[in-house]
Amino acid sequence: MSVNESKAIVRRYFEVLAGGEGDLVELLHEDIRWSVPPGSDMAGEKRGRDAVLTFLGSGVDYYDPNAPMDVSIRSMIAEEGRVACEFTLEATTARGRAYRNEYHFVFEIDAGRIRAVREYLDTHYAHLAFHSEE
């Protein structure tokens, strides 16, 4: 798979995530692994497409479903089945707060599908935005 094809899969993932047409199932490898850093409320590794889809679905509850979610990709660097993507996610939390966090995901692409994701973000900021009473 070419570098451009791998990047296109990652772009497509973000389009679907932000409410575009399509189905995440088609983009995720059956044996996908998704890792979130230990400082996050959602920390750990999820294995398998069903577990990852459940995990991603639970994250949706943190956001206001009636407000737009904007993913702005800052950069993508790719080589042989890996894509590193820096992006900003802007949304409104379920508590009505503005949310803007910087992310870095490392995607592994295999046979045209996402096989693994390692997610990095400001976990402290995310915790405060989603759980703080202030």
C-alpha cells in the first residue's frame, strides 16, 4: 500500500468520525488494537474491532451531539504502513463547555484497513474538560 493510500485511509477515518457518510467498520481491521496513555480516563489497550467500536462509541458520550465536531489535521507523515497524524479536535462537551485539544495518533495500516492506533493527547486537560465541576 502506498504512502498516499495510507494517508487517504486516515483522512477517511476522520471524515467518518466527524459525521461524514460511511461506516467505521469498513475502515477497521478485525484484529485492531487501540492504545490510550495511562493518564487518561479511557486509558488502556482495546483489542478487536468490536471492543474498539464500543470504546469509540463510549467516547461520543463526552460530546454534545447537537454541536459540530471539527478535526483540523495539522500534519501527516507516512511510511510503509504507518501514518503519524497531528490534529486539533474542537467540539462542545456534553456539559456545554468548549473543548479544544491537540492530539497525535500513530496509525498502522494493513491491507487497506487500520490495524492499530496509538493515541496521545493532553490527558489532564481532557479530564478537566469532561469531568471537572468548575
